[in-house]
Amino acid sequence: KYGFSKYIDDNKLIDESYAVNNAAYSVVNVSNQASTSINFILCEKTIDGDVEVLEGGLYDLLQNPNDTQIFKEFQEEALTYLLLTGNMFLHGLSPVGFKDAIQELSVLASNCTELNLNYKNELVSYDYTLNGTTTIIPLDEVYHGKYINPTKDGLENKRGLSPLQAGYRTVTASNENLTAMASVWNNKGVSGLLTSNTDESLSSEEAQGVQKAVNNRIGGSHKANGVAATTANVKFVQLGMSNSDMDLLASSPQLLRSICSLYGVDPALLGDVESRKYSNLKEAEKSLFIRSAIPNNERLISYLMRFVVPAWSLLDGKDYIIKQDLKDI
């Protein structure tokens, strides 16, 4: 079932993780929040050093890559697909007369994008399929960034390896754990039984009266964990969880930690304080930027520097460079 040569397609990876698994969603979300909190700045390289650029066509493109997104939204979408599928497809449009300088930049959904390869296993174009309609996109309009995939399938298909592919069994176990826990709570019922602490049994009418009195006396969330006193001769029998139910609860933190490890995110940032290896939360947050946010941003910048910046540098006669603004981190 979990053969190492068998790949799970991007739709299945997304649908079974980010879309339904709170741990997978949270770890990708916290990584993206850190990444998008860092501003990108456009600079021109000069003999006197790098000078920040605050106007011009490339500057405008990096503020609003397309008609429907600001840069932060574009950045989040691009990194989300990379983190979930191991692939990032950037689509750039260059109107005639702009010397191939991209004027509109967007992200192609990885789970909707297929690579068209010829008989020599060379990439010739891309197919983008959505709502039953397939659009063929020329090779020069797309930049494909990806995580390394050293498997034979990866080499042949030229697609990156998703962290969720490597952690698929962990995500599956987490989903099964969540389903089982939901079933436990759904079928849990009452927490205990209240009985007469005598040899005499109550009639049906008397039991109903006791039940009504109990509900009025101790019912309500505002009385949770409180203690109620009574002069009645009654006994409370606690109904606890079974050992298997307790094992389910105990396994949840370990599954969270395993998913976090796929992305270099400390589980303490998601509420797992028992796993904290740092002296304080600030150190865990620092680790988030060093191991996840900053490297992910650097990867996106490297793609932009190869796909977008060269034509703009040629058009404007300037040596442009994109940087992360880390002075407030």
C-alpha cells in the first residue's frame, strides 16, 4: 500500500492534508505567515553599493503582480504550492514591445499543471487544466521551481518531491487518529452514573426527579470542574475513557511533531509545549525564520531573479536585485 515507488498525486496530497488535517494546515500556515511578514525590497547594484528602488515597472510588478493579487498574496500562494506539492509554477506574460519584460505574474496551481515531454524526455510545453478546460502554455511563459526529487519517477517526470509524499504515512495516521478521536467524543455519552447509596432502588418517577434535580444543580458549562454538596445518600460512579481511547489522545502530539519536522517548524509554536527544546518561545520563533521562512523566501527570490529580473534589467539598463528586508526580524 505504501510502496516507495508509488507516488501520490498532488490533488490527493492536498485533499488529504492541508484541506482536512489541522496539523498539516497549521504548520504550512505558520510558515507562510512568517515568510510573508518579511518584505521584499528591489535594489539597483551600483559601484557605491545597493540602492533601493521605489519606482518603475519592475517595482510596480513586485507590488501588484497581477490584477487580483498584491505581492503578499502572490507570495503566499506560490509558497503554499511549493510546500504542499514540491513544485512552484510561475506564469509570466510579456506584451509585445517590452523586450520580454514580464508585466503580469501569477501562480499556476501545481495540481492543475502537467509537463509535456517529447520522446527525448525534453520539456516542450505545459498543460493547465481547470474546470474541464485544458490550456497549452508555451515553455517560455512558465518558470518551474521545485524541490529535488532523486527518485527514478522524479527524474523521468521532472517534478519535485513533496514533503507530504515523504510523510504520507504520517499524515494518513494523523487523519485516522483524528477520525477515531472524533468518534470517541461523539459516542462518549455521560461522564458517570448517580445511584442511590442504599439497597433500595428508585422508581422510574423518582429517578426522573433525581435527574431533573441533578441537571438544575450541577448542569451548565459555568459549573465545569466545580463541586456540589448534597445531603442525599447517593453515590457517583465515574465512567472514564478506555485504555485504547487514552492511547489515541497520547499519540496525537507525536503525529503533530512528525508533520512539523517535515517543514522545519518547532511544534511548540502550534501549542505542543511538552516538546519545547528552547529556553523560551522567542527562540522557537527565531528558529522558524532561520529554518523555514527565510530559506523559503530565498528560494522564491532566486526564481524571480532568473525568470523576471534579467529582462527588466536589460530594458531599464540597470542591474536589479531583490532582497529580503531582515532588519526587523
